[in-house]
Amino acid sequence: MVRLGFIIGFIALLGALLSGLAAYRVHDQELALDRIALARAIDVHASLVQDRLTERELLARVASGLFRAPSVIKPNMLEPLRSAIYAFKTDFVVAGWIARLKPNELADAQAAIASAGFPNPQIRSFDDKPINPADVTQPIDVLLDLEPRSNETTALPGRSYDQDPVRSAMLTRARAQKRSVASDPVPLIRGNGPIGIIVAAPVVPEGATEPAGFVTFSYELASLMLANDDMSLFAVALRDPRKDGGELIANDQGVVSTRIAAADGAPSATRTVSFGGRDWQLGYYAKTNSVRRAEQTAIIVAAIGFAITAMVCGLFGYVAYNNLRLSREIQVRIGFERRLTAVIDELNHRVKNILAVIQSIVTRTLRHGSDIDIARELLIGRIHAMSNVVSLLSESQWQGVKLKGLFEARAIPHADRIAVTGPDIAVSARAAQSLSLLFFELASHSDEGLSLVGKHPHITANWTVTGEEGDEIFHFRWEEFNTSEATRRPDSDFGLILLDRVAPEALGGTAKRFFTDVSYVYELTAPMETVVDMSERDRTDKISAPVRPVRG
């Protein structure tokens, strides 16, 4: 059994180690694959964004190139570009023509705006405050035309962007660099409009050194750079150049808002794209926790490994246990057969002994010259006592009987007058046979008539066990009160032999009997080793051992 437990434990340990190793390898592989997939998806997304931005910047350059020698002031300046603009791209918000006007051109500009059909042709600041032409001493940048035209956009022409913090900086850079530039993120059309980026391409007439104006294209930031797909592995954020540590993000509806970059921690990766003469930094945040996902996968693999290990251990244990149980059943059957043989031998031996005892009882009871009536009564009683003890032994499978059971009314006469006291010990089969005959012999010879005081004798039977463990002594005392040597029936020859020799020798002890002034006493002393239930071999080994004195 210990070897089987060791083998199962070794298999369980090996399975646990292999499961742990597999889970560790799967964890590393899943983590590496997720990182590779995320990096590849980020690279693809950044490349697509860069291509998109390059296309938009190219559109601005092409549009500015179509303005070879434009008239600075004229209605519907974007009319020639309308079909070209819509043919190139249709995802912009608004395209505009911003003319750089000298002070003496303001009146003509107002007339051109009015003739184009815009509702407010007056030249004004970016926040719609009127500008007094007399106060203008330097050229100003004024929006003269735009596409497409709607209720919101038609109110914009006539605005000057020289004081606008975002658009003024964009136009200044475009005028100085003579190339298309992009603005910082800014609300489009209105103050609470969608956040976007404006690309301004300067239009320089032939032979001139300063641009006559700017073609501008406005794009929503969400569709241009921050498109977030629900199925993508990441969310994209754009570093906000207006705020240190700020980021621009778009929700599912495409609404762009600003947040502090530290809110979600550092991005999983960053990429840089070029647009409008500037470098823009994109931050990519993984939507799923690769480490947690790898840990969950590793836990699943480990659980599967442990389950397989448990199944293997269980199957092995089941098969081994069945084999062990079968082996034990075979051994038990072999032992049972051996025991049965021993029991049969023992039974034969005991039957022979019982027959020998019965023969001795019959011979000595019916001896020559005995009273036939008294002999018949004693013979029946003695055989009945033997029958009773055999029944008790059969009920206990010859493993011994309780000593108090030998004082039952069916076994001995006058049982109702006997006061029995003592520990309820189980005596051996050999001792039970001798004690049963002994108790019958003592009870059958008690006075059946009246005593000297006119009463039946009162009988007490008690026993005690004294001494230390391993050296215990059994003491038995039988005492008949209200009797005397004159009134008590004399013991028969068989009774004397049983009292003085057979019973003590069967128990390996000694006995004595005597009369007192008021009673008849029989005492028996024997080692507990020969009284209690023992194997036949051990009992016979102890049967002739001398009685050891009780230690005080």
C-alpha cells in the first residue's frame, strides 16, 4: 500500500511539474504573440495614417498650384477648384480661400463678398467684431470664399484671422516657409464645433515673393488620425501640442476630447507621422491586457494538465487498487481456508475432549454402589451444564464467553439464590468448560433442606483481578451461608476430583475448600493469562506455569 501511494504521488508530482512547465511556456508564447500582433497592427495603422495625411497635404499643394495668377479680389474664388476638390477627397469639413489684403483693398473685398451672396460681407475680426478700415495699416488675412456652403459656413467669409491664435500662427508659418503647413488642433466652423486640423497652402503669384493668399482645407481629427475601430486591438490618441502631457482621443461617436496622458498610464507604443511640416506623435493603448490574457491561458492549460494528471492518477490508482484488493481477497480466501482447516481440526479436538469429559462424567457418576436417583439427577445436570457452555461457545464462535453467563438459571440450580459480583471478563473456551462444571458442582451440592436456622443457604460468587499488567491474578470465591458440614450434601467423588484437581489444573492455578462457623467456602486462584480468551497454543504453554504471588 505504501509503495502504491509512493508511485501515485510520483506520477502526481511529475504531472504537476509538466503542467506547470506547459503553462509557463504557453504564457511566454501567448505574451510574445500578442505583442507581435499588437506591434504589427500598430505599424499598419501608423502607415495608413501617414498615407492619408500625405494625400491630404498633396491635395492642398495641387489646389494651390491651380491658382497660377489669381485675382486677389473676386467673387467665388473657389469656383474653378470646386470640381477638383470634390474629385480628390470628400472627407474634409470645409475648404476656404484666405486672401492677404492691403488696407486699400478692403472695400473691394467687401463688395466681392457681397456679390458672392454671403450674408455678412463686412470685414471683421475672427470673433465677429467689426474692423474699421481706417485702423488697418498692414496687410491682413481675410476669408473671402469657402466650400461647401451651408447655413453655418456662409456666415464665415469676411473674418480676418490675424488675431486668431491658431490660424494666425499657421498662416505666418506658411508665408515664411512657402509650403503647406498644418495648424494645431482647433474647433472647426464654430467655437464648440468638431476638433480638427487646418492645412494651409500658400499661393504665390509668378514673379512674386510673398503669397497672395492661402488655400485651406479643414479635416476632422477623428476621421483623419484617431479613427477607433471596435474590433481593433488598440485605441489611438494624439499628443496635444497645446497642453503638456495632454492627449486627444475620440469616442465611438467620433467626438474628440482632451485628457491627461497619465490617466491610463503610458501607451503600449508610440509612432510619429509627418503632416503639414510638423511631426505628430500617435499613442497606442492596447484594449486588452496581454499579461492577464496570457496568465488566463496559462491557468487554463495548467488546469487541463492537472485534470489529466488527476485522471491518470485516478485510473492508475483504481487499477492498482483493484489488483491489490484482488490479491488481498485471494490472501483472505487462502487464510480463510487455512483457518477453516484449523477450526475443523480444533472442533475435532474439542469434540473428542467433550466426549472424553462426558465419558468421565458418566463413568464417575454412575459408579458401582451409588444411589441411582441421585446419580441420574447429577448426570443430567452435569451434561446440561456442558451443553449450556457449548451453546455459549458456539454463539461466540469458540472465542470465549462472559463469565457471568455461566451463572444463568438454565446452567446451574438455585441460580436465583446466588449473588454474583465481579468484572465481566471473557474467559477462554477451555476455562469456560471447567468453570461451568465447577459452578454446577458447587450449586448442586448446596443444601436443599432447611439449615440450622430454618432458612435456605444464601450463596455468593465473586471474583477479582489483582496485580500489574502482564502479571494479573484471577481470584474466585464461592461461599454458602446458613450451612454447615452437617447439613450440606457431601461432595461426590467426581465433584471432589473436579474441585480439587481438574478445575485448578485446567486453569494452571490452585484451589481450596473449607467450612467456617456459618458458611462453606471454595476459593480458586489462577493466572489471568490462562483464564482470559487466548489461542490454544498460548493457553497450553501457560497451563502448567506456577502461580505468581500478588505484589503488594
